[in-house]
Amino acid sequence: MRVHPASRVSGSVRLDGVSIPIHHGVKAGSWVRRFVVGALLIALLVLGGTAFRVWQVARLDDRAEADVIVVLGAAQYNGKPSPVFEARLAHAKRLYGQGVADQVITSGGGATGDDFTEAEAGVRWLIDNDVPKENTMAVGEGQDTLGSLQAVSDAVHAKGWHTAVIVSDPWHSLRARTMANDVGLEAWSSPTHTGPIVQTRERQAKYIYRETGALLFYRLFKTPADDIGGTGLG
């Protein structure tokens, strides 16, 4: 008798004289499906959990006293901070005025051909807005968040300081704080809640998406991944 290919089995056992087929192929396929479904569920849980932490930390505002306030750089135009950068600087000035720290450090390097680094533009803004020059420091090194924070950490430790309040945008806060701690600072975050990044829910959702991907990439590969998501930090 001809056996249809779909009905073939890979083996059988006899129990009380009755032959019972064993469908090894079906069993293997079932395990593959379970593995794929399980992997997808784990991936969704990791993504969802990370996105929730990005959102959660964005809402935190820790103003405990520290050695320094660190303002992460953003775009500047011939020494004038962009609206995103200015919102961070204004928040840092408020923290300084409230006595959170005696020193404000601005960070960020410059592009080829720039007359100012982001850090220099930040210090100019702070001095122009009544923060004493002797209470500011520009650390104009680094082309991404991780590089900037490593340079800041070196400068902070050279002064014998250790603790820092990180000022950035809400959605950037978890990744920035994570990196700051990884480069040797004892850091917490106080994000700004003004500026163009927090103006619309659509824009906020884009930045949560961006930072979720960037943070996961950083945790996996220990590289900054500042461009993940394509939203930019102007």
C-alpha cells in the first residue's frame, strides 16, 4: 500500500501488541514554535520594561545636593545655544540658585569649523545670565553623550569631587545617568521640563522610542548610540 508523505512517521513503539506511531517531526516543530513565541515574549517584555523606565525616570527630579551640576550639551550656533540647549541651561541655573551645587559644568565638543564648543557656548550663556564665572566650568570634549561624560568625570575627579546632578531632557535622563555612573560619577538626574522636546505628545513618544533603543544598545555594546531613532538632539 502506498503511504502518503504527510502521513509518514519517523518511528513507532509496540504496547500490548499494538503499534503506536511517534511523530518526531511534529514534536520538534512544536518546540521550535514554543521557542520562537517565548523569545518574542521576552523581547517584548524587555522593550516594554525599558520604555517604562525611560518614562519613569523622565518624571523624576532629584535635587539632592551634589558637588556639581552637569549640563549635557546640545547644538549651538556661533556661541548661541539652541532652544533645546538653552532649556537645559536655564534649568541648571535654577538648580544653582536653589543651592543644589556650587559649580555648574557644561559639556560637549564642537564640530569641525566651529568657533565654540557646546561647553563654551553653555558657559557664556550662564555667565550672561548671572551665574558667576568662577562657579562655572566648560569641558569641551566629546562628540556624544558617553564621550562627554567621560571627559566630565575626569575633570570632576581631578578637582576631588565625586557627586553630580545630570541635567538633560527628560527622555535622555536614564541613559545619561546610567552612563555617568558607569564612568565613575555618583550621579542622579534633574531633567528640564521646558523646551521644544516636551511640547507635544507625538514628540515625546518619538523620544521615548529613541531612548529605549539607544539605552538597550548601550547596555549590550557599551557604545553611545546617540543617533538611534533618527530624532536628533538639536
